[in-house]
Amino acid sequence: MTYKAAIYVVTAFFHFMLIMPVMSADLRNASPSGSWVSSDGQVRVSVSLCGDGTQLCARLTGLSGNARSSDNLPLLNTLVLNSAVRSGLGTWRGVVHFNGASTPGKITFENARTVTLSGCRFGVCKSIEFNRS
């Protein structure tokens, strides 16, 4: 490794170490509980802590546009994520129910304004970004 490359790596490491505690503190202090709307505006969910108070649940509270399908309408006002277990800082894993299917998935609390819900089924993976409403 050249001297210049080593300086770059060390500098990047120290920037990461300075920023990471701020990001971690932000995620520890903020709560994913509340109302969220998908980035395309078609899906609304209400997220809350459930179970023993450390698990995460999400209730489908609104559908519009293409998301308002015959597969999804019966899911209105039901839990589309139930008792997901924390698997890391800002991440919970559980089973996601949507589009007439259930699949292992995770919800990631990106920051105080954004969460990402993702899952894979038969090798096809999908992520939906939600913004606090």
C-alpha cells in the first residue's frame, strides 16, 4: 500500500469513527413508532413496539393506486409485520405479509424520517422505502 493510500484509509477510518457514534445515538434515541407512507404514496402503515416492548409490529392502514389490489384489500387494518425481533442497531427481522404472500423480511430504521421494509420470496427480493408522515 502506498503512503498516499494508507493516509486515505486512515482518514476514512477516523471520519467513520467520528460519524458512527452520532448515527448510532440517533438510532438509539429515535423510535420507529408512528405513521409511515411509502415513497410512492400508495401504502400507509402504523408502526409500534409490541410483544414484550422490544418487538416491532406494523399495521396496514391505507392503500391507494396499484397497491389497492384484491390481494391487498383484505390486509387493511391487519398486521403486515408481527412481532419482528431486533437483530441489530435499527433493524428488526420477522415475517412480512403483503400482496397475498408471507415472506421472511426485515425493517431497517435508516434515520428518524426513513425506514426500509425488505424481503425475498423465491429468489426475488424487494425493498420499499417509507417516510414518516
